[in-house]
Amino acid sequence: MPHSFGTRARTRHMFAKKFRQHGPVKLSQYLMAIKVGDYVDIFADPSIHKGMPHKHYHGRTGIVFNVTKSAVGVRVNKPVNGRIIEKRIQVRIE
């Protein structure tokens, strides 16, 4: 059978929580002060599906260019066919 090409395809271990780390997001995660120009690491929380970034950006580091009440805009470099493109993505704070 052919494999699927979904957005969460082949992410069995990537989007799995660690042992004894299951459950809701800690409140301190939401209360972090993030400003424009900060360097942030993008890690998708598998328990929150809304606003989850694409699997390609999981573990990447970017620079914040926009801050809203529930999300931040992050500039991330993405290699495409031998060149590097600066992508601007919106990621929820979780």
C-alpha cells in the first residue's frame, strides 16, 4: 500500500510526549514574556492541536517578528533545493 502524505505523517516519535510527562500544558508556559527580536525554539506540543506548526519546523530556532495575544510570528530558515528561504510562520504559544 502507498504511504500517506498528511501533515502529521511519519511523526510517531516526534509528536509523542515523554514518559510521565503527559497532561495539560503548565501555566508558566503561557506566562512567558516574549518580545520582538527574541530567539525562540519551536517545539510542537502534541496535546494541543490548534496552531501546531508543520513537522518540518519542530526543533528549529527562529527570531520573533510579531507578537499577538495567543501566538507569535517567527522567522525560520528553510533549505529548499540547495538555497535557504526565510519563512515566516505563526505559532501558538504552548
